[in-house]
Amino acid sequence: MYSKPTLLLDEKKCRANIRKMVDKTRKNAVEFRPHFKTHQSIEIGEWFREEGVSKITVSSVDMALYFAQGRWSDITIAFPVNILEIEAINELASSITLNILLESIETVKFLELNLLNTVNAFVKINIGNNRAGLEPDNFDEISGLLNEIVSSTHIAFKGFLGHAGNSYACRSKEELLKVHSTSISHMLKLKDYFKNDYPNLILSIGDTPTCAVAEDFSMIDEMRPGVFVFFDAIMLNIGCCSQNEIATTIACPIVAIHKNKNEIITYGGRVHLASDSLIDRDGKQIFGLVVENKGQGWGRILEDVYVKKISQEHGVISAPIEFIESVNIGDVLKIIPAHICTTSNMFDSYVTTEGIKISRLRL
């Protein structure tokens, strides 16, 4: 059925994941601005719209342009502004409500000279990912940036935005709730410090692990998780989803079997699965988990059957001899990828378990 690596999607599971997160945000009276970088599909975006979602997050200007064509009119680009894309930023700002991320006075000054339309701006705060953003306790630096923003004629300050990426290192609900509490605490201290000068500022957070596990979000204003739409092997390893919530797999044909090594070779390597991996609780590096092949869909995760190594086109599957003897060259294995955001970006479409092709943006 699948002659080459194919990105499979279970629509029912995906829609259930969307509905569950929508219900959580409504229960907490929090604005839901889901991150669309995971699915990057106008058609899947419509499943969110059917649940009442009207505002979204993306991770690039190109992605914002793509979803603007899909009638999304309020978009946050959750990535520091790249001033070299000013023409596209101006194009977006002329037609939608555009929210950008700032952490540099230099960028603000450039935008003031080059923006043609008003944009909203979040100040990016480092609440655990140690990637981009200002430190949450550096009030002087944040104040200086805010002063520059509010003096601008084309930039409206919206609030503080953070991503607790350190949640990806957690391995239990208790650890996730601790990260959630700490990140919320950082954001609340900022709001308390600046609320007199900026009474309408909002707090926006957005990692899937804590958003999936925590229940109380009443202290913040906006949630931006993204991976939850599909989940993946990393999310399962963290403990923030169940097997039954994972909505995508990669169908990979078997091209060779090495019984003496307890290995199966698949057509499905780095250019299909991407290069992300996880370390499981036994210390094994895993690039993907093999599941039962059940017709158009899939079943449970198979014990001790996993992608142990990848090269450009090759996937090397480690498996017990009993499993190896149950498959043949030409059979198809279905694999839960380690990190679905990067894996899905290797494809230009999904095929649903009903056999329907759904297009997606491929950057």
C-alpha cells in the first residue's frame, strides 16, 4: 500500500486532542492561541476553527504568510524578529493582526524606521528554555526595552511571552508540575512589577508537556501549545500523553532483514524521520517506536522494537528474533517518530487512516 515513507494521520485522534485542549482553556478562561508549527496545514487548521479557535501561533514569517492565506487574521510569530524579512512583515501587518517577539532595542529602532503598519509586540522572556529571551528578573533591561517600544509609533506592547522548554527534560507528572509552577511564578512576578505602568499586559505561555498535564492556568492569559495536536515518542517518554493519543506514524517499507544482528532495515531514514531522538528509561537512544500494523491504522507499541539508528535513507530497527521472523521484505512498519514537529516537516502531505491526502506547508 505504501511504496515509500508516508506520513500517516489518524483524524479522530487528532480532533480529540484538539477538543481536549480547547476544553481545558475554556475551563480556565484562558485565550487559546495554538502553535501551528507542528501540523502546518490549512486543512488541519480548519479543525481548530471548528472548535472555536480564532487566533494562532507560528514560528516563521513564511508560516504566517501561509496561514494568512488560509483566512487566519490574528497571528503571533513566536520567534525573534528577523529584520531582513521586513518586506514580508509589512505585507502581513497590512492585512492581519500581527504579533511579533522582541528582546532587543536595536530591533525596535529598526522597526520604527521601517514598519509601514502597526504591529503588536510581546517581550520574549526566558522562563527555562535558555534559548532566546530576556531573563525574567532583569527588570532594568526589560524596562529599557519597554520604554523603547512604547515610544514607537508603529509598535503596541501586548505583554510577556515565554516557553518552558525545560519541561522536555521531565520524566514525571511531578516534575512537569514543578516546571509549570516555576515558569508561572516568573511570569507573575513580571506582571506584578509592571502592572501599574502596563495594566493591560497579558502573559502567554506555551509548551505542550506542562499544558497537557497541568490543570490550573487561571493565573495566565494565553496558552500556545502545539505538539499536543499529534503527540510523539518524546511526549510519551516525558509522560504527558498516552499511546492512544498519538495521532501520527510514518509508514516505512522493509528493504532488508538481518536475523544475525536482530535488525530490520527500512526505507525510512533521516530525510523522513528527521534526526531527533530520545533516551528511554533504560538508557537506549531511540529515533522512533514501532507499533502494530493494523490495516489503515495502527495499534499498540511493540515491546523492544524501535529505530536504533538512521542515516539518510536507511532506518535500522532493533527487534527480538520472534518479531523479525514474523515480517518479510516488502512489508510495511509503522513508526511513531521521536519529534513530530521536525518529522512532519520532511513531508508535503499527510495520508489519513481513511486514505485521504491532506496537504501541508513544507519549509
